[in-house]
Amino acid sequence: MISNVTKGSIGNLIEWYGWDAYAAFSVYFAATFFPKGDVTAQLLNTAAIFGGTTGYIALALKNAGQESVFFYYVAGCVLISLLVYMSMRETSRNSPLDATAAGRVAARSSG
């Protein structure tokens, strides 16, 4: 039988892994999804949108005794993500990221 300390440690490890993954990739999200120019604004926008509000919402719902509502919160997030995905224009043929990467490769090979 697994003790409560072990269960708590495993849960804590998983939560910290999520925060570490977010912290590692937030710089890339900021540069990709938000307007250029102000790095601080990019990072704040990334934190506001991708910043892991799920943990805070889950804790608030648990403290209020409304744990079953969390399903609807996650379902709403998935639905919003799906709507954003479906409304985005196609960028695979003419991506600004590909052009930027190609420019960097050309600059490295010529210099």
C-alpha cells in the first residue's frame, strides 16, 4: 500500500514538472504568439493565457466543494481551443516563422 506521503510526493512532482515545462517553453510562446517589440508584454500575455490557471481554479473549486464543476471548466477550455484552431488561417504554405528561420540559415551559411 502506498503511503499518503508517497502519494503527495508523486502529485507534487507531477505539478512541478508542469510548471517547469511551462517555464521552459514560455519564452518561445511569447515570441511566437504575441506582438514584437516589448518582451515584458509578451511574457505577461503568455503568463495570462498559458500560465497554468488550472491549478488555481481546481483548488478554488475544491475549497468551495464544487469539484464536479472542474470538468466543465476543462471542457470549456478545450472548446475554446478548438474554436480558435478552427478559426485560424492556414499558415503552413506561407509561414512567417519559416521565412525567419530560412533567413537565419542563409545568414549563417554566408557569414
